[in-house]
Amino acid sequence: MPASSSAQNTSANPLAFNLQALGRLVRDSRMHCALNVRDTADSIGVSSGVLTRIENGKAVGTERLFKVLTGLGLAMLVMPKRDADVTLEALGHSVNWHDVMVRQSRARKPNTNPNVALDMTMPTLFVDYDGTLHAGHAFIDEHGQITLDSGRPLFEFAPLLIEMLEPYPSVEIVLTTSWLQKLPMIKVISCMPPELARRVVDTTEGRKARFSYMQNGSERTDIITCYAFGKRLKNWLAIDDSVYGAYHFGREPGELVRNFVLLDSTRGISDEGAQGRIREWLVEVHKSSHS
């Protein structure tokens, strides 16, 4: 986080969360001193090309970067976010870390190449357990015993999903539940009603979200998206109470919004709006497979 000397214009937010933001701070500092690129570079002892690359948010060697920062009277502070919040607030600025992490993560989208054909047409439903097929979240003890923090019955909403899927025997299920972290896959699947268990073809067990998405709370969304693109799925829907930030996923912003149904964990799929979206998707993929 570059912080300027007292000579710099203090109205600019000093947070540099990527090379582009850092470049803007360097450029603003130079312009505040009424210097052109060539004179500034000469006085610092770097080439005009190096300074231009930094100001345009391009990578340069660390030694040359710090030479430019020092030459412009800038200092870089590295501190925990909680301390950065306090420092920024003291300077009259604030930061939304969720937005920062989302912007940092957009550039890296594995398996979302626009040239990859999404040619696997089998209807696939990504299904969570907690907050989806029952209200609340599970506690699994060392003996594998499962209880819900809501005090409600396990899988109380499962009959709703069974009823919705019954006319569509081709729909497959991929499990995304966090139970996979505590219990063997076979045990997790066997907990489901048999009408749903026999539809399960895979799980997201062992898949890891990118660190930035773990930080901003959209870990589950990242895992499902990477799975879907990696398997080249065309017709899929995710029902889950943890699929945050869907707008920022896909090959273009907003592309996958309709592929995610973000549920209220106290209602799960008992929510009429959620049921409406699931039924709508089932009709859509049924028509698609018969067109």
C-alpha cells in the first residue's frame, strides 16, 4: 500500500490493490509535481520506458519499481487488512474488500475459454444439502452423527425436489455439500432419499477454490463454475445457499447469473421463488434436448 510523503496530494486513495492502481498513484504523484515522464525518469535514474510501464500498470523488476517509488517520495506499507482499514479511514478513505478481491480475480478464469465448446447436454443439477434440502446447517460429530443447528428434520425439503425431478429421468445430480469434507462420499450419498441418490453421478469433493474467492465468500460459486466449464456442461443449474457473487463468474460478467439459485438457508428449496426457477430450468432443458 503506497503512502505518499507530505508533498503528495492527499485526496487520492493510497490503496494499491493491483498494478493498475499502483500505476495510477505513481502517475498522479509525478503530475502533482508538474513533471513530464522523461524528466522524471532522468532524475530518478531509470528509462522513460520503465516509468511508462509502471504508470500503465505493467510489470517491471522489483528493484526498478522501488527505485521509482523512492524517487517520487513514495513509501510502500505492507499490513493486515484490518490495520489498513484503520489507516485508510484516518486518511478519509474506505475500502470494500469484497469488491477488491472480485476485481483481482476476474483476470484468471481457468476453463472458461470462449473457444471451448460446451457440448455436454446432459441436464445437471448441482445440489447442496444444508440450507437447501433442509433448513439450517449440519453439525457432524466425531462419530459421524449429524444434527442440524435449526433443530429441524434432515432432508425435510427433499420430497419437493423428488417431485420436481420425477418427470425428468435424465437429470443428473452433482453434490456440492460441505458434508464431503467430513464424511466418505458413499456415506454422504446414502444419506439422501434413494430417489435422489440414484441420480448422483459425481461430487465436487477435493476441488479447491482459488484463494481470492475463498477470501471474498464466493468459494462455492468458483468451484461449481470451474467444474461446469471443465466438464463442458451446457445445461446446468446450482441450488445452494452459498453461491455468492454469481454475476462475476463466466466468460462475460452476468453470463452465469441464471445458472445459480442462491437460497435462503432457513427456507431452502421450500421457497416458492426457488421452486419456480428450478421448474423453469427443467422445462428449458427438456425443450432443448428435444429440439
